[in-house]
Amino acid sequence: MRIISNNCSAKLVIKGKISFGCYIYQDGLEYNDIQHTVLVCERLGFDSVWLKDNFIPWIQAYLSNEKEGQEIKKERKSASMLECWTTLSALATITKQIRLGAILVNLYRNPAIVAKMFSTLDVISNGRTEMGLSAGWYEKECQAYGISFPKGSVRIGMLEESIKIIKKMLCESSEGSCNPSFKGKYYVISNAVCNPKPIQKPYPPIWIGGGGKQTLKLAATYADGWNYGLCSYNEYLDKLLFLSKCCRTIGRNYDKLMKGWQGMIIIGKDRNELRDKKRAIVEKTKISNRRMLEFIIAGTADEIVKELGRYTDKGVNYFTVYFSDLPDLGSLRLFARYVIPHFRN
């Protein structure tokens, strides 16, 4: 993956390449688990690793369709949940080639601070950083940390202003009177210097995550890549269709926008192993069979290749995969050995 500059707009040049990232949900993992997983991913040829921007366990609530107000179980409250960007900074010092990313919840940090975080990590990693932004969905987490959770239209407005600020701070020179300033409805910055600038010019790839119509419009307008998942194939295609319409409306080349799928894959070397892994994920997350069919791709290596091929046929070129059996690396190794090479060859 190579970044080139063109009027302060980051471009991902892939020339038909299908990229693969490992999405590490830190829920219940210690730092040593994450570190080991990342180093193995780098050796096995994954393009990137991504961490989740959550402060409390969330995956069981999402997959089991817990009501928003339901109390988090005691054992989940005590589970380890490392903050993503701090952890990525540590991982940058022990890796050499693999790219490092996270889809940040916009509500959790001032965008000017995010710009500084982004440029700093890109320098530390020698140009291996990617970042996404989402409007935010987990109201329970906001309540727990005393973070305001406004209505959806406000969150979208905040997200748009944040993207403008981040790009302005990463691109504009701090020489003379060109210190970045911005006055919007939700954020104001005044002469916000951002030095050093990122290694990747004009800035590292910026993704937007989410599937709402207003979010998709922002992705078409501002993002280098769009990321969505944990949904059915048909739902994902509906989002792609709307995204393409948004691009046409504003005159953007849809093919130059990275389309990312992120979700859970259960892979087994045979039917028996696959059955055991399915049983384990049901026990771990309390997910129902119906929601498993909606959110999870499960199968042998050949079946996974066939299913992912349905997405690549529709233009998807970036898969960020969560393996539910981490820190056990069996599924990750199986995927790297039998699935990734199919799309690379």
C-alpha cells in the first residue's frame, strides 16, 4: 500500500490488491496477548492490525442484542480492556512493516487532540498509521465515562467538523500566519499548531465507519476509505449501493474509495472443528443462531474464500477480520495459510 499526495487528499493506491487486517477486540485480552497476536500477524503477512475504541466490554452486548439499559454482568465489568491508541503506540515500537489502525469514536476526544495523536503515531511508526472516525453508538459507555451522547444529527455534525479540523491541522503549514484555525458549530480551534507533520503525505489514510445514510454521505465526501460490517450480506450491499449514489452525486470516483468489510469469521479445518468453534462462540457471547447467521461468516477455508469472493465481486477490497478464539491463534493461522493467498495470487 502506497500513499501519494494530490492537493491535500490522501489516496490509497492498491492496483487491484485485496488487503487483510486483523481486528483485535481487546475485550478480555492482556497486553501480552495483543502483542503476541500482532507479531504473529506481521510474520504471516497481514497488511494491518486494528484495535477497538471501547473502554468497557461490548461484544457480548452487541451480538446477544442486549437492551441498552441492561446491566453489564459482573465478570464482564472486570475484564481487561486496554485503550486502543495508547496500545497502538506501544505496538509501533515492536513492529516494522504491519500497518496500525483504529476506528475512533468521535465523541471521546477533541479533534485537535486526535490530529496530534494521529501525526505523532505516524512519526513513531515511520508512516504505518491508519485512522478512522465514527459518530458513536454505545450510549451506555458514554454514560459510564461521563461523555455527552447527543442525538444522531448532532453526532453527525460533530463528526463532519472533526474531519475538517483533522485534515486542516495535518495539511496546513505552521509557518508564518498559516496556523490552522476553525470555527464551527461544535468545535473551535485557533492557531492549533500540529508539528511534526505525519510521515505519510499529505496525511495518513482516514476512514469513516458506520452505515447510516448521513455517515455514508460523509464517507463519500471526506474519507479515503469506508468501513462497515457485523451485518448481513444484503444489508452491506444496500450500504454499498447508497455509497455509490453519494459518490455520483458529488462527482467523486467511487472506485477510488476503499471499501472495507469488518466482522467475525469462524474458520475450521473440517466440519467437526467448525462445529466446536461455533459452540464456543455461542457460549462466549450468548449469541442466538439467527444473529450468528446475520453477523458471522463461518465455514471451512474453501467456504470462507467463496463467501469473501461475493464481497470482492462487489468492489470490496479491504477485509478486517475478528477471530473470536483469540488469544488462541489457530483460526488466525488457518486464515493466513489458506484464505489470504487465494486473493493475493
